[in-house]
Amino acid sequence: MSAPSILIWTLIYGVLWNVLGWAGNNFILEAGWDAVSAQIAPDFTPPWSPLTHELLSFVSDFVYAFAFVWLFAHAAQKNVAHALALVFVLWVSGAAMTYLAIVNAGFLPLAIAVQTSLLALAIFLVTAPILPMALRKKA
């Protein structure tokens, strides 16, 4: 895969993962996030602007997407099984560990952290085969 191709696939996966994550958090996990919002002190104001908050929310999926696409592009095996293994490793080392740290720091209840982390895993596993299947069709 060429550098432009890696960047294009990074954008595709970043957008896809952001949209699916937003949908999952707002529709499937809505009640859990509403409960978390209800527990936040009314006088709490984040130390960053709403725009910064939104940008930070979107960045992580693009970082995961770049890692996935770049590693997949440089792997000896370019099949669905390898893509699934790769996203699982990225999930364990990135999403799952991040949510454990957030829970450990006391910023998020364990239940919603586990649910959100499993949502990320499901999204990763469902979408990972797109890249190897697209490359196979192109070849």
C-alpha cells in the first residue's frame, strides 16, 4: 500500500469508527451515559472549550485507524484473520487499557466503561474485514 492509500484508508476508518461509536454511545448506551451525566456536579465546568472537547473525542478513532491501517499495510499477511487479530491487539492495548485507567482514576463508573470498551471492540471487529476484502478485490 502506498502512503496516499494508507492516508485514505485511515480517513475512511476514522470516520467510520467515529460515526459508529457516536451511534452506539447515543443509542445503545444512552441510558448508561445519561446516568453518568446525572452524577456530574452541576457546577462542574471542563477546563477546555466545547470545540476542544469535540476534537479530542474524534482524534482517538483516527489514531487507532492510522495504527490499524499502517500496521496492516506493512504486515506479511493481508487477510481477514490478520486484520481481526490486529484490531483485537489495538483494542486491548488502547481502548481497554484507557478505560481501565479512567475507571481507576475515578472519572467513570466501571459499568459504562466496560460497555463502551466492548462497543469499541465490536465496532473494530465488524469493520476490520473491510480493508483486506477491498484489497483482495483490487488485486
